[in-house]
Amino acid sequence: MYFADNPNADTTSFDSFSATSIVIMQSLTFDEFMRVCYAVMDATRTPLVVAFWLVIVLFGGFFLVNLFLAVLYQVAPPLTRTL
């Protein structure tokens, strides 16, 4: 076997699109993204990984949070008028 097992009990993987989507969504929701970042840094041995994860987490995560807040803002006014 050329590569070792995938980290996090074989749940973190970039081997397929679906597994990669789960890892990126996990990072966008700020759910233990540093564990994945450290695993990728250990695998590639380059500091550019930090820049990649910072872009993903800062821009993507804040976009996701703002989208969630915008949906709440759109839903909240009709609810307050009925009370």
C-alpha cells in the first residue's frame, strides 16, 4: 500500500468527490477543521496548506453564516407580526 490509512478512523478522505465535499462542509461549519488541516499539512509538508484552509474557513465559513442569518432575517418579520 502506497498511502497510509485515512485520518479520523478513515472518515477524512480526498479520494472521491463525495468524501471531499463532506470534508469541505465540515470545514465551512468550523467543525474540527484544524484536525483535517494538520493531517493535510503532515501529508504535503508545505505551508501553502494553511493559506488554503484560511481561505476556505474565513471566506466560506462567513458566507455560510451570513446566508443562515439572511434566511433568519427573511423568516423572522412575518413571525413577529403574527404575535
